[in-house]
Amino acid sequence: MNRGGAAPRERLEILWYFIAAMGLILGLRLAQMQLIQAGEWRQAAERNRSQMIHQNAPRGRIYDRGGTPVATNAPAFSLIFLPGKDQSRQDLKPLALELGRQLSRDSGELIETLEQAVRMESAIRLAENLPTQTMFRLSELKTIYPGVVLIVEARRYYPFGRFASHLLGYMGKMSQREWRERKPKGYRVDSRTGRIGLENIFEDELRGRDGGLRMEVDAQGRLKRVLDKIPSEAGSNIHLTIDAAVQRAADDGLRGTLTGRGAAVAIDPRNGDLIAMSSQPDFDPNAFLSTDPSEVKSTVLELSEFNNAISGAYPPGSTFKPIVGLAALGEGRARAEDAVFCPGYFELGGRAFLCWEHKGHKRVSWLTGLALSCDVYFYTLGLRAGGAAIERYARAFGIGQRTSIPLKSEKSGHLFGPETRKRAGKGWYDGDTLNLSIGQGELTVTPLQMAIATAALANRGSVWRPRYTQKIVYADGRPDYVPKPERLGLVPAREDAWDHVQRGMEAVVSSGTGGGARIPGLNVAGKTGTAQNPHGEDHAWFIAYAAKPGEPASIAVAVLVENGGHGGATAAPVARKMILAHFGMMDPSAPRKARDVPARVPAPVPPAPPFPVRGRP
Amino acid sequence: MTMARAMRAQSGLSGRVDWTYIAAVAGLVVAGSLAMLSAASTTTFYSAILQKHFLALTLGVTLFTLTLAFNYQVFQDQAKFLYGLAILIVAATLILGKISRGQRSWVHLFGFSFQPAEMARTLVVLSLADFLDRRARRIGDLSTILLGLALCVPVMVLVLKQPDFSTALTFVPAIFGMMFVAGTDLFQLAAVFGFGGAAISVPLIYTFCQLRYPFAPAHSLPGMILSTSRMGWATAAAILLFCAVGLVVWRLASWMRVQIKPAAFAAIPILLSAALLSGIAVHRQLKGYQRNRFVAWIAPQSDAQGASYNVIQSQIAVGSGGMWGKGLFSGTQSQLGFLPERHTDFVFANVGEEMGFWGTSLILGLYVILLWRIVTAARQARDRYGYLVCAGLASTLAFQLVLNVGMCLGLMPVAGVPLPLVSYGGSSLLVTLWTLGIVANIYARRYALF
């Protein structure tokens, strides 16, 4: 039934061409996506379906000179959350509540962490170092909530706890900015790095290559299967010149003093090896890896990162006197036999400079002057030697300069003398010479500098660069790195001057103010110091070196106890403990518990880690 | 009718049936079933989905055959009844329908759920074809276009009420295509649909500006465009501008001695202004999720977790399939759940991932063959009515193809339009097979023999 004219058939053809053109466009787009760009899209699909769960590699171990591990690894359980692609915020809430209950943490914070993981589309660690009990309770959650995974990985473990804390450092999280800088090196946002000390300096060596599991996940973050296993590689091991026994003696000794604050450094005078370095107050580096975030927080808050041994500058007081003596005797400006009368004060320009012994020491010569630490004797000696000579000798001993130990934030202290003053455009007066002669005035030194100087006094002038690395055993098979001893300088002085100074320091211990460091069977030489401190109680100093009879000295010690009062009373016993530990001797003055205690103290045995350690030794 | 004649008629019918067309339909149904078998395998109601699909397929094939059996002109005779049926089912959906995903578009009958909007569309095509056929003598009048629209708009409005924007949208190409091939006045057609298009594109431009330049200063172009949506002096200025442009063009034309009816030129600014105003009205009506879909299309990387997630995952699925695909049941995007709606709206992306380029180009090729056969059926139809019905169905199918495949390939916004015959959906399959049966009928009876 045709009503009216024929339909305009050409319009149908236009419609058909239009449809065919559309089909062509779709076909071209298909070819573009599936034939030309297929590779890129395939990568995107791969990224979608696979999730990497990283496993921290065991960090390289740190050993003391005898091979006792002082920083090692222990297995620990970590709770991982894998975000799903189409996981909504509502799904996260019950999980956060449940986890908050199990881990006793704020669920609001947890939600934020979970949301961050969803935003960044990468796995995140919710908790680390979980105790076994918690781990078993949490493993039930895996079945209820998709994306919750428990893995075992290596964590840092310090078997001695509070032990050389400032030297070893601790492990901590990175700031966002730091992470962005380290990202190219393969660090993850939740990676921990060495924060201070050796953990920080040897980060590249100690850090191994993290392993991981490449998992296939579905859109909800549920694990389907393991696609790949990448084993982790342990970091390089570092052997230190530190002697764990001496270090322990230093740590415990300082902690047991009046104030419990200070520093102690022991150096091998034969090569500059660092035997011990202690700074108090210290911290337990294990606390930073605790499961309990509040414990970590409080540790960080109370943390004293300040390493007194290299960053603390104190007036050396009387411990500076051997150097003054060496300057006077070495330059031939004074003779050891010359006697000086000490009435308890020294008059200069109508002003009285007091001796610490107000009653006076009467007649003193070199041996008695040093042994009793007579200030008047050293005023006289100092004036004879002259400020310039003292300054020169002190500089030769490394005072006022960094020892260039490879540690961060080392201070140089401050040396003053005519030359320094001249450079500053100021004058030098005899009163300044008197102050310098007894180690006061503007003079400040670090305990490390004092230990290096003491070592130079012991070895007759060799100023060593302090060294703490015995060797680095590389994990990748490179030959071991063994640093050589490095002599920074030599103090030029006449042999008889050295004889006098060393005999004088022996007299300090045998018959003078340093009697507290006397050890039968050993030649111990030292010098006490009681540095005046404008801010409070005097600082107590003691420097010493010790040798077996007929052998060269093998340990030089500098001990500082902040506000410790008299050096001979407070600091000398710490030095004594360190020397005893160094020679492997029991403390003869300590009461013996049983008769069959061996004479030699065995090296401390580290307590067993909480779990058996697996992986590469 | 004797037995022999009946036999002859039967063999005659089978001789006239377009077997290429039927092969294309069968090929699409088979490919779709395969894709669905794989894509739905990880869903919770896999066996229920299979049962429903094959039940719908059986019913659909039966309906296809039944539709082929009687003369399609019955539909023209019963046009009024069919139109009434269309109104009835969409109205019934609004009253009896169950709310699912914020839409009242499903009717539950005898334990089956049914989505009547697509059926209503075919019914509207049949009614409109009858109307345009009867208006053949006055086809050039504006009234033909307006009355034809008036016929369709009530059904569309009821569908929009559900609210099912996507299905309502698929009415437009059918109506436009039929009016176009019917021979209406092109200028009038362009004016009417241009007005509608402008009314829809103005809110899209607003959304685009809001998205790309959220803090555009008032004196910049996007800022000025945005300020018109507030219906202030800027809107008035824009309308004045339209009028001025119209006037200048008219003067220019008369200066060039081009004789154009003044009314035609007056229509341009009036139409543009009206479109702007109605666009502002639509902009204020646009639902949040509709805006989000548009956002996902314009800037897919802006929020991978939110609205554009679907678009990105679908493109990843298609692209990663490569030449040969990852194999049925082994596409990671589909089987691990990254691809959303993988057995319904995004089934084409599943085909792309698991069967690769050969699978997608096979489906696309089958579709082009199918459309070519429908256009051929239109060409050879014995009457205007059949011609119009075929053209309308071809435009609808082509539109759905472009919208769905374009969406999977990131060329079109996520519209929620299924791919007929391939996407899972019982009522869609049933209605599509019935509709295609009508086309087969028109072709088979191209010579007015019986």
C-alpha cells in the first residue's frame, strides 16, 4: 500500500555510509589498541594483577674485634596490607577497628594508613616485629579480610642492648623528603635506614637487597597465588676494632658514676684503633624496633643523639699538664730537677693565681709537681715555656682540630694561644699563659681528642687518625676492605723530655692523684683533671695508658664525667675498669664470689635472640 | 489453502530468508555466549546466569521464528494497539517496577525479571514507521516532524522517569534515522535535532569547563561560559550576541545577493538562545552520577579510583589482549575482577582481552555484516513501512554498537548501553531477537507474494 511518492532511497545510502564509517573508526581504534599499543596495555594489566610483598633483607652484621656480634638480625613477623583495586572506604573501617583492638592502636590512625595504601596502590606494613601470640591471633584475620598478609622477615637486633649506642646508631624510618631522595636506590616508603653512627655511615654496605614475593591479587586485594619468589641478599659484614669487653666496662663504668653523664674513649696507641667509645646517657637501639608504637615514641622523645665523646667540648683542666710539661722540657726551657716553692698561690701583676691546694705544696719539682698536679709549678713552667710553645705543642697533639674520625658531627674544640690571638687581632698576656698552663681559659677539647693525645704521650709522639673499622667483608665477593693505620703527625720532642713526661704520668698513678687507677702487674700511667665549669660542678677527667711490663702500651684511655667533681675519684675508676677489661683481668679489688672464677674474663656472650636466626651468617 | 500450497509457501519462505543475515545473528549469539561463559565464571550466581541466558536464548530463537512466520504488515495494521502497549509497559514499570541501583526499570513477572524499556523502543519504532508512512504526502511539513516527536516523547519521558537516561538516549537515533530516511525537510530536521543537541551539549560544556578549569577567573572564556549558567546578565549578553550574529550573517548574505528566507535566519539566533536556556535548565537537572560518567570520559586519569575506573580498566583489558588474546577463562583483567560489569556492559572488553584482536574484529565484522543486511532489507522492502522499520532498527543497532564499543575503547562516555546479542541480559536478548525477526520477516516478504 503505497501512500504517496517513493521514499528518498539515497538517504538510506547516506545512512549506510555513515554506519560503515563508524564501523571503520571502531576497527581502526581496535587495531591501534590491540596491535600497536598492546605492549603498554599489557604492562598496565600486569601491574594491576601483581603485587610485590617485600621482605627486608638481613642487614650486614657488625662484629667487635674478637668476632662477637654486636649488631645482628632476628626473624620477625610483619603484618602487611595489600589494597584492592576496587576496595571502598567502607570496607576498610571494620578491618581498622579489628586491627586497632588486636594491636591496641588508634583505629582512626589505622584507617588513614589503610587509605594511604589504597591511594598509592601499594602494599603497606601495618605492624612489625609482632610477638608470636599476636601473630597467631592476627592470622585469623587473614581469612576474614582480604588483603591482610603475615610475612616473616629479618629485623635488626642488638644483642647487648645499651651498648656503644652512639657509635652503632639505630634504625629508623625516613622522612618523606629523605625517602624521595633515596627512592632511586630502591628504598621503599616503609624501609628503615641507619639513623646515626655506623648504621648510618655504612648504610650502603650494611643494606642488603630486599627480596619479595610477587603475588597475583584480585581486584579486592585477595591473594591468589605466588607468581615469583625473589630471595633477599644479606648486606656486608663489618668487623670493628671495638673490644666488646672494654666497651661494656666503659658503658657500665660511666653509668655507675655520680652523675651517669660523660664519655670514655679507648685507643690503641700502636695504631690508632678505637677500642671503646662510650657516651652517656645512651639508649637501647632495640627500642626503636619495638612493636609498641608508644614505646618507640617515648624512646625517640628521650633520645640523646648527642655523642659526648666527639661532639662534647670541655676544658681539659689538669689533663693538659703533661703537654705543657713536654713543651717546657722539650724546648729546653726548664729542667726536671728545678724546684719551685708553692705557697698555694702565684702572684702575677699584683693578682694572685691560686693553686687547687690552698695550703700549698711547698717544694715541688717535675715528678711531684705532676703527681700532685701543683698549679703553681705549672704556672712557673708555663711562663718559662711561653704561650707560643705550648700552643705549638698542643696543636701537634691534635688539640683544636678534628681528629677526622669518619663519624658525623665531630667538634674541633678550641685551642687558644698567642698565634691564635694574633690572627684574631688581639693581644696575649702572661695571665693567658697561666690559664693555658693549667688547661683552663678558652681551651676546650673533646674526649676523643684527649684519647688521641694520650695515645701520642704513650707512643712518644705518633698522633694517629682514629680508626674503628678492622675490615669490611663484602657480601658480593669483592676483596675485603682493610683500612691501614694512618699517622696524622709526629710531636717532635727530645727523648729525655718524653722520658720525664712518661715517668711523671707513672708517678701520678703510683704516688699521686691518680691512685684510683693503680693495677698491680701493669704499668699504668695517667693524669687526673678537674676542669672548672662555669655552669656548675667541675667536670672530672682522667687520661691514662697502660702496658704489660716490658711491652709497649696497648691502650690509651680518656674518661670524662660531666660534673663528676674530682677526676681521681670519679673518672679514674672507670679508666681502671676499662684497662682491666682490655688486659682480660678480673678486678682484684672487687669481692670474689667463688674461688674458681677464672682469672681471665671471657668475652661477653651475647644473649640469645628471641627467635632462632636463619639466613646467611 | 491446500497442503501443497502451504508446503510451497514454506519452501518459498525458506528460499527467501536471508541466510547471511541469520548466520551473522547466530555468530554474534555464539560469540556472546562464549564471552559470557568465561566472563561470568567468577561471579557468585554463575549457574543462575547460565540458566537465564540459555532460557532467554531458547525463547528468543522461538520468538524469532514465530515472528518470521506471519506477515509483518500485521504490525502496521495494529500500530495503535502497539503504541498503546508501549505506553502501558513503561507506565507499568514505573508503578510495579522494583528499584535496583536507583532505577525503577525492572518488572518481576512469574518469577522472571524483565526490563521493558527496550521492548518499548521497538514498539515506538513500529508506531513511528506507521505514522511516517501515513504522512507520506505531507512528509515535507514541519508538522510531520513535530507530530512524530510528539508520538515518541511520552514513552521517552516515562523511560527517563525511571530514570534510565541511557535507554532513553537510544530512542533518539531511531527517531532521527527514520525521519531522515523518510524524506523530511532537512533544514527543519536539523533545526529540531540541533536544538535538542544544543540543549544537551550546553550542560556538557558546563561540566567540561567546571572540570578542566575549576577556578577559572570570571573574565576568562571558561569563566564567562560558566557565568552564563547562573542566568544573569551574562546569559542575556550571550543571547544578544546570538541575535547580532544572525543579523550580520543575514546582511552579509543579502549583500552577496544570496536569496534566503528571512525566517530561516531569524530561526538561527532564536534556536541557539532557546537551546542555551534549555541547556541551563537541563544542567540544573543533571544527576550527579550522570555528570561523573561524563567526567570519566573527558578526563579518565583524573580519579582512577572513582568514576573513570571502569574506563581505564576496560581499556587495559582490550589493549592487553593483543592479537590473539589471553585465552578464554584466563584474562587477568576479567577473571581477577578488575574489569567491572564484565559479562554485561563491558563484555566487549572481555572479548578483547581473552580473544584478542581476532575476536573483537570478528564481532565488529559480524555487526557490520548484520547492519549491511538490515540496510539491504530496507532497500528491498516491499513497502515504505518495512523500509522505515528497517532503517530505524539499523540506526538503533549502529548507535548501540558505537556507544558500547566506543565506551570499551575509551572513545565514548560510560553510558550503560549493552551490546545487543553479545552482552548478558535476558530481556535484552529476547527483545533483540524479536526485533531482528521483524527485519528478517520484512526481507523474506520483499516480493509481495503472500
